[in-house]
Amino acid sequence: MTVCISTSGPYAILAIFDERGALLRRDVKESNRAASAAILAMMESLEVGKPSRIVTDVGPGSFTGVRVGVTIGKMLAQLEGVPIFGVSSFDLVSSGPVAIPSKKGEVYVRLPGEEPVTMAISEAVNIPEMLMATAENLESLFSFLPEAALVESDALTLTPLYVANPSISTAKQSHIMGETFGGRGSV
């Protein structure tokens, strides 16, 4: 049995496939904030048994969401002593040109044979045969298992696919120890 996890988008998805790659069970929950809780609840409700391998969506997608799914996958693989495989969100949507929603007005784009990039939606819609991933596309992740796109890894080295740097803000006040942001001085 293959256990598949995706938390890179607006949905937490858990799917279970048999040894031949046939979908046995699949659950989807909206999870803008509590993806880990949703995955663990689904594992309990779907009565996940002993897996033979773990497959996790490595993104791109929500920076924190991708890390949550990859971490849960790594933890399960390590605990169960089974191999772990990563697969990109792009391959879960389509094998052709794909655009996955990113920040406001931007998308993650993968063109066949090229490295993924971010670009404005207005640019992406002008690319021939571009599939713009919709909420429906993202909700259907792991409806099938793209065997050819799976990349075997191990629980220590599997890493998310980061197409863009995370958007972080500058500290709003000095660090409590002072010296880091020029605050109170030495302590």
C-alpha cells in the first residue's frame, strides 16, 4: 500500500493506493492553517495500515504547507521503515506546461525541459497550451499516482521544491537580546 500526502495547496489530501497503483481511498479537507491536524485525522478515519512506501507532494505551493506535508511524510517513512518518494505539484496536475497559483498576481510555472519559475499571471496566460491550475485541479491531486514522476529519496534528504523565496517581514521591534537588531545593547 502506498500512502500519499499533499499539503502544498489550499487542501490537505491523503490518498491510499494498492500495489498496482489503483486508488483505494482518498480524502480531501480544506486546510489553510491546520494541514498537519487534517492529515493526521484523515489517517485515523481512513484506517491507514502499514504502508510499503510514502509519497509526498514536494511543491511548489504554500511555503509552510509544503514543509508540513514533507515533514509528515518523512516522519511516517522513518517510523515505518519504508522508502519515501517526492513528486512535484506540477506532475500531479499535468505533464505539460503548468501554472500553479502563488502570491497575488503571480504563478509558479513549469515548462517542459525547463526549471520552474515564478511569473505574472498575465505572462503565463499567453504561453501556448498552458494549464492554469484551478482550485478543482488542486483538489484533485493524488487522484492518480504518476509513477514515472516519483523521485525516491530518504527521510533525511527529501526537500521541498522552492521556486521562490518565502516572503518574510522585517522585525517590528528590536530583538530581545538587543545586539541582533541594534536594540538594548549588550546584555
